[in-house]
Amino acid sequence: MHKLTLKELSAQLQARKISATELATLFLDRIAASDLNAFLHVDRDLTLAQAKAADVRLAGNDAGPLTGVPIAHKDIFVTRNWRTTAGSRMLQDYVSPFDATVVEQFNAAGTVTLGKLNCDEFAMGSSNENSFYGAVKNPWDKTAIPGGSSGGSAAAVAARLAPAATATDTGGSIRQPASLCGVTGIKPTYGSVSRYGMIAFASSLDQGGPIAKTAEDCGLLLNAMTGFDERDSTSLQRPKEDFTRSLNQSLQGLRIGVPKEFFGAGLAADVEAAVRAALAEFEKLGATLVEISLPKTELSIPVYYVIAPAEASSNLSRFDGVRYGHRAADYKDLADMYKKSRAEGFGDEVKRRILVGSYVLSHGYYDAYYLQAQKIRRLIAEDFQRALAGENRQCDVIMGPVSPTVAWDLGDKTDDPVANYLADIFTLSTSLAGLPGMSIPCGFGQGEKNGKRPVGLQIIGNYFDEARLLNVAHQFQKATDWHLREPA
Ligand code: GLN
């Protein structure tokens, strides 16, 4: 039962083959037996109470497609009952007085919350090793990182501890862990998913989305989690859409843009081989490959690592030991209390970003760094528009690797923040442009010590083209079985 997709689980629930309570119990038992450190908070009673309510809805024929389906939430979405830590010591015992909009939407749909998932502190990281609560292990090889920052979400779905999970992506944190754990994830167009109650990292980039086994399941989850929210000032005012509406279209004639900048030096040979094989599979499905150029790709790293820390330094100023979270036990005066509380509450990577962010926003450096980065951000977005939009557009979707390598070993890059930043090369530009992007499993790397390590294919589309991306992924998943492979 734990191997089934959301779609299949939903059918089992509707047909009364299993109850929401039985299903929740099954996953809670799997979580209790797991040693991956994917979950930060589990509360059986709360979960089972939700399951019971779902069973009442199912019995009363008041159920939607997600009623009774268990999912888990990244610990960056605030929840009224479960603690919310954002992977930080700062919020160690924090319980929110309200639910994030995303959580509210899922609760209304009748999903059953299995618990809160580990992540890098305030979603800053690519390996989950920045979590105050310890790294998550990659279920394919427990000596490897799961990716980040949504490492708990990706590892939980890969290990079948949850059939699906929420996640967030600021510069790749849905796509990269999905890729490194061999699961499917999508970051929708910026503004599609409400950021209300999603603890802020870099507000102009942060975007929620789902991680699941299949593209079809991601569509079902997006149906529940998107929509206008007046409490989020950058929420898009668009009519509700059905993200599964295009799922059975042929790929005949689809033009796939293959950016040459995504296949240069630095891309590991095993990742390149798996991605090229996937592209060949798409050709068999009727698509044609077109070489394109996204010349500003390389600049996305310096641009992102100016803009994201700048916004983070502002967002994280609210953690002052007064309004939220950790307060130092001993201090001399108010300034000393701020300093000690923040010094104790934040980890090294968060402090590094606050320092960088404060620096690039300060008088004299603002024009040189922050403003310059904003200008290049626009040029990066224009690269994509040349490829994907207008009369002379070259392609319908763009494909390439998600990560330049398979998952690296735990501990390998912990002393070298820049090595972590460089691993974001293929995901940052999509985020800076606000475009939708997804990752689907497409193979495995070669020659690892302790087990196979998955490779993900990235699929990027123009704004609001999620339904097409999901169909493109779905057709691939109908023709291949990478998404059904499971860790031992
Ligand atoms: N790895 C990137 C960072 O550390 C992206 C993180 C994210 O998307 N939340 O900022």
C-alpha cells in the first residue's frame, strides 16, 4: 500500500478498500521505524484525529480527491498544532497560532498530516546539513546527502514514509532534492502558491510546491495548493485551474530547447549520460531537440547570492529575541540581548547570509552589488523569454540537468560554502526569472560506493505553463519506470 501513488491511494479510499485511519497508521509506523531523520515532529494523536475526520467525510460522501490521503509538510510552513522550527534553533519550541495558507488548503481538502519535515535552516542550503536538527540521509545511500533545502520532503517520499510532501524552492530547493532522491517535484510560477505562513527566506524568490512520486500526483497537489490569497501581496490573481487537464496529450511536434550552457564543463559525465538518454526518449515520443543558448546562466550564481542574502537579512531581522523564538538567558541590556539571542539562535550559514545581505544593502555598496544584481536578474529572465516566448520562440519547453552531480557524500562540502553555491548553477536562473520548473527521475549515476544515486531531469516552461510541463513529464513516466524505482 505504501508504494501506491496518491491517485491510487485516493481510489482505494473512495472504494473503501482502506480507511484513512489505517493508511495514516501504516505511514506513521514506517516513519517510526525509519532512521533517515526526515521528520522533525510527529504526533500520532493529531494525525489520527485528522484521519478520523477524513473517514467521516469519506463515509458521508463529502470527500474530494485528496480526502484521507496522508501527506507531510516541510517545517517551513507554519502549523497550528505541530511545532514549526524552519530547521533552526531560533524556533526550537515555536508553535504558530495559525496555519499557513497552504496547510489550510490541504486541511480543507481533507489530507491527513503525517508530521513536519526536516530542512536546511530557514531553507538556506543544498544538502540539508544546515539543519540545527542534523542532516537527513539519502534513502538510496545513507552516506549521501539528500539535497536541500527540502531534503526531508524528498527523502520521505523516496523512502515511502509519505506518499507526498510540501516543499519550497527559492533557488532550487524543490527540484534539487527531488533530483538527488529520485522523486518528482515542481516549483510553479512565482506567485501561484501563497507565501502566507511560509517562513520567509528571500521573498521575491520563495515559492511553494509539491514533491511526489509522479507528475500526475504533483498536478493533484498543485490543484489544492495554488490560488489567490489576499494575505500574500505577491499572490497572483488568476482563476483556479486544473493542472491535470492536459495529461493525455501527445508529445508529437513538441520542441525541446536544450541550453548549451547546461552541458558545459562541470557537468558530471554520469549525469550528462542519464539526461541525454532521457532526451533521446523524448525524441522517441515525437519531440524534437533544438539547441538554444541562455548566455547569462553563469551569472545566476553571483546574482542569486546577492539578492537572496539581501532579502534574507531583512526578513530575518524579525528574529530579535522579543517577538519570536529564542532569547538568550543572560544579557546586560537590550542591545546585548539582541546580539546574544541571534548569535545563539542562528547557525553559521544563516549568519553568513545575514552578513552578506547587510553588506550589499549598505550605503555605498547598494548600487555596486544589489542594484547591479537586479539588472542582471532582468537579463537572465530575458534569456528565457527569447527562447520560450514571442513569434520567434525557439522551443516549447527547456530541458537539462537539475544538479551538475549526483548526491555527494555527507560532510563533503560542509567546510566550503562556495562549493555548495556552485551546485545550484542549473536551478537558480529559473527562480530568478520566476518560471515554473520541475525535476523528474531519469536514471542513476555510476560507480557509487554504497548504492545507486539518482539523476533528475529538469523541465522548465514559460510562465503559467505548468499543465504542459506536467503532461510532458507524465508522458515520459508512462514510457519509462525511473519514477517507480525504490531504494532498498
Ligand atoms: N541552495 C540554494 C540556497 O542555499 C537554494 C535554497 C532554496 O531554494 N531554498 O540558497
